[in-house]
Amino acid sequence: MRAMTQDIETTEKEEDPIILYIMRAVERGSAVAPRDIAIEIADDRAKENSPKDAWRKYLLAVKQQAKHLAREGRISILRRGKPIDPNKMKGLIKLSLPVADNSEE
């Protein structure tokens, strides 16, 4: 059973490295902007002649994967420091480890 679990984890890691970047970023402890994760990805994959704004091509993928991870409950999407519904994600947001929604609406 353990070998099967490792195979699944390995397959997930090979299929989507964006998730790994997001999880590593939020596990550092503080909330992080999707832009910062996209910049980190672009820096890791940069070539000598890459433009400085190469990170922009990774931004949409980071946001899409963040939405997916938030729906699974693995991270929280924050606006103004409060968790929001991943389906209503827009504007300036940050990503963090899951936090409880204490709003009494």
C-alpha cells in the first residue's frame, strides 16, 4: 500500500509543479501573493535572455491552482486578511495555510 501512495504522490508532483511552489510558499508561514509565487517560478526557469516580466505567464496558472487547492481545503485565499470563497476570487488576494472563517454574517 505504501508503494502505491508514493506512486500517486510522485505522479502528482510530476504532473503539476505549480502546486508544489504554492504549497512551499504558504508553508513558510505568512500569507503570500500569487505574483510572488509566479516570480519565484519564473526565476527558477529563467534563461539568460528571458524578459524581466516572464513571471506574468505563470500568474494565471498560479491563480487557477490556488483556486483548486482552496476548494480542496489545503490553502485559504485571503482578501483584506479574511478568507474568501474561491469561486468569488478577484482583485488583490493572498494565499495562506487554511484559516478559520470567523465572520458572523
